[in-house]
Amino acid sequence: MKKLILKLAILSCCFVTASLNAIAGNIPAMAADMSEIPLSLIELVTTIPSLFSMLAVLFSSKIASAIGYKRIVLLGSLIAGIFGTLPVILNNIWLILLARGVFGFGCGLITSAMLILIIFFFEGSERSSMIGLQGSAGGLASLVTAFIAGRLLAISWHASFLVYLFGFPVFLAVLFFIPHVGSIRTSAASESESHSAADWFRLLSLGFLTFVSVTLATVFIVKCPTLAADKNIGSSSMGSLLVMCISAGSLLAGSLYGNMKSILKRLSLPVFYLICTAGFVLAYFSGSAFLMMVSAFLLGFGYLVFVPFLQERASTRYASFGAVSTTVILVFQGLGAFIAPYAGTLLSLFTQSLNVQFMICGILYVVLAAVGFIIGE
């Protein structure tokens, strides 16, 4: 029973970390209310937490050596609860971005500590199971928070930020049910062990693969409400509904992750990328709410199977790097999510049609699938 409660307490953190994109459906409403603000700047409200999350990952080990991993999660959930809800009373876009950035820093502290806690408390198949459950819990949390944010959006886009009150019950769950964990090692090897240039190149290449694939997926998450609006699909709440569909796909992906990986083996990553391709291509052809919802579901599914796959691959194949391998993947992941609006701006240099931009992203996932097959990741 204690082990079950420990698992639930750790997984409850997903209600903070998986809620980064819960307010993605706000973008059209915020853009209409702030018509003088460039759309790419408003879209940063969704993605800027990922940049600060990346910074938190970089500093988390140093903070952990001072206060321990449990206190890192407590600090992160408290920061997320306070700064996540601040935009409820803010109207200035720069103050909103600042609050979202600090919120992202809190989420980053939790994300890095969650992986370390799973590695510390669990071993073997139980550890792999927890990694898969983390994906499922993240999908469930994302679905629940997106649903709540969508309902609150009916009041106003300000009210939707109340969804981040989840940070406070997570703080209590961690406080009472997770034992204190100080500075720990994640590998028997010394993290100061020297590695060849080839080792670093392979690890950084995996990080770059993570960066590109996460960037493309986040373009979908940020832009799909706008695409639906451009196509006159659904009502003003369609954006939140699409975010919920992405979350539903993520929820199913987490529960099937372990079985899919064991069946597909070296074909895992290419297949995961091709699922994302299907999401983008279907969005390109969609002319109804149903097809848009299916495309969002497919993208969410593909996204939440390739992300844990890359994280687990880094921690196992490059175990001699210790926590550095996990940090590299998380940093590239956060950077990829942050830069997505600018990737959209880059795509607009080739075509102003958002629909065609989605097709280009789908084609790029085919290229990534080919790369994944060739390098055998």
C-alpha cells in the first residue's frame, strides 16, 4: 500500500507538468482581445514555459544538492500554483509572459525531479512501467486540465488560468506521501568520467532529434486552434476541444507505450513519427470538426510515445553519462517546445497558408522517420 501511495504521489505531479499546454485553446480569444499584439508573441504564452522549464532542468541538480529532490518538487509545485494563476489578474502581455516563464521554471523543477525519483525508487520492469504510467498520467492530467480550461474559457480567457490551482493539492500530496530524497546518483558510473567525442556526438544527435520532433509537434498544438478557425470548423471552444483530443491521444499512448515498444523494437521510433505524420496530413485534408479531432488525437498519441522513448533511450544507451544524458534530452525537449512559434514564422516564409504549413510538417516527420530507421534509434 505504501508503494502504491508513493506511485500515486509521484504521478500526481503530472497534473502540473502536463498542464503546460492546457490554455493553448486561449490563443484565438487572446489574439482577438489583444489585436495590436503580434500573433507570434501571443503564442509565446503557450510555449515560453518550456524555455524556462529547460533552464530549471539545467540548474536542478545544483539545487537538489542543496535542498534535496523532494523539496525541489515542493518548490516547483508552489511556484506553479502561484505564478500559473497570476494571469487571471494581468492584462499586460509582458507581465503575462513573465508569469508564464516563472510558472515554466517551477514545472521544470518538477519534471527533472520526477525522472530522478522514478529512477531512485524503482528498478527494472517496475521502472519501465512507471515511465509508461508517467505518460498515461500526463495524458490524463492534460485531458482533465484542458477540459477545465475550456470550461473556464467560456467565462473569459483570464479565468482559464485558474486551472493551475492544481499546483497546491500536488504540493500537499508530495509533502505528505513522498519520503525525503537528498542528492542522489542516477548511475553507478562517475558523471565526471571522460567520454569520447563520438559518445558526445551520438548523445547530442539524439538531443537534436528530440529538438526537431518536439518543435514540429508543438507547432500542431499551438496552431491547430487557429487552423480550425481559418477553416471555419467548430465554435469558439473548438481550440480547447482539440487540445483535449491531443490529451486523449496522449493518455492512450502512455498506456500502450511499453507494449508497442516491445513489439516494434527498432521500428518503434519510425512508427511513432509516422503516426504524427498522419495527424498533420489529416489536419491538412480535414473539413469537419470530426476529422480535426481525429488528427489532434493522432498527433497527441504519436507525441506521447516518441518523447518517453527518446528519454528512456538516453538514460539506458548513454547510462555512463549519468544524469547528464537525461538533462540533455530534457533541455532539447524544452527548447523545441519554446521555439515552435518561430518555427511557424519560418514556415510562413515558404507559404502563408497555415494548411500547407501543416503538410510541410507532416513531410518533415516522414524524413525524421527515415532518420530514425537508419540510425536504429
